[in-house]
Amino acid sequence: MLVTAAPGHRVPMAGEPRKYIEPAPGEPVEVPDNSYYQRRLISGELVEVEPSNAKQSGAKPAAKRGAK
């Protein structure tokens, strides 16, 4: 799902607490539909973005975690 942070919020990425989802005019970020992000949506910290709106602004995919 595509999300952006609500105005006045910076939301840490799941599993990467030093990387943040920024509010608009920041780029929407593709994140997995899991309980961490669902809780942030319910609390109002994140806002889901329609895919058609994101294509116009050039959404970035979420960081992929690989073996370290």
C-alpha cells in the first residue's frame, strides 16, 4: 500500500527506526500491508495514498531488507 505521513508526523519504517516516512510534500512510500502500518493508519499518523495520485508524484518503493 502507498502511504505518506500525516501533516506534523514523521513515522519510522518498520524494522528501520532511523528511516522515516515523511509528510507531504514528501514522496509516498510503498509499504507492506501489515499490523505495524495498519496501526499507524488507524492512529492517524499515516495517510493512504491512491495509486493514481502517486504516479503523478513519482512514489518510491519501500527499502528492501536483504541478508546482511
